[in-house]
Amino acid sequence: MITLRGKLKKDGDVSNSKSKEYNKRASVRDKLLVKEVQEMEQTLPSTCQVTFDDPHRLHEFILMIVPDEGYWAGGRFYFQISMSEEYNMAPPKVKCTTKLWHPNISEEGAVCLSILRQNSIDGMGWAPTRKLKDVIWGLNSLFTDLLNFDDPLNRDAAELYLKDKDSFRSKVKDYVRQYAKR
């Protein structure tokens, strides 16, 4: 993988003054991400895979989660993750690009996860001490133990689960077959 340091070195080969100028412009976000991306890749859950469309842009990547248990087992779910220039003072932006039936993910791709909120009622929101690996593990846990039916983003999914778990399971499987099949 190409890192910011590698890019700076490569740019330095082309023009030393250009490299110095780029080094001055390298944002705090980009410097943090060099280390965080390496740490994240070393600690990925076995059900997750990260892909960078452009290895020079560490602030944008795709996360694929392939749950191996639970309601969504057998599907592939993709999340677009990006960090603004304000990262790590602001949380990453996350959008699920796979349509699914889930109480904490809307059909349009919005994700309800405390760690992604700047301010959270439960005190588990974003803080500058959090890292990308925390976000990845949190998203992965939405398919297993972090399901929240009490404060859902998709109320219809939560209500169906509470009323009829078999119908909920059936609807989840239909969505997996239709939108998230391997």
C-alpha cells in the first residue's frame, strides 16, 4: 500500500521544492490516517475487507462486511467511508451502499451508530481519542451484537422484529438474496 510518506518521497524524486511544498500542505488528517490505516488493516475482523480506490487518498475507502452468523449471514454489505479535513475532531462519514433490511441502517444507507455521532445521548459518541478501527468494529457489530431495536433508524424493521421475528428473518433474507448476494 502506498502511504503518505511514500507519496511524499515519490513527489520528492520529481521535484525537491515541490515535495517540500506538499509536505507543508499535508493535513493533520492525512498524517493521522497514515498510522491509523495501518493499525486498522492489522486489526480488521475476519468478516471485513477494506479497499482504497486511490491509495493516495487514505481519507476515502470502501468497507465490505460479510457476516458469517446472524440474520445477515451470506450477504456482502458495502460501506463508503470518508473523513473530512476536520478528522479526528469530527467523526467519519459513513454510508451503506447496499440496500438492506436493518433496524439501525435505513434503506437509503444512513447508519445509526453512536460512535458516528458528534454528540451522543449515551455518551458513546465520537471523541478525538477514537480511531478508524473503532468505527470498523462498530459497523461490523451492527450485524451481530450491537443491534438496537429500542432506538431504530428503520422503525418498520424494528417493529416487525418485535412483533414477528420469523417475518423479520424472512424479510432480511429476501433483501440479502436480492441486494447483497455474494
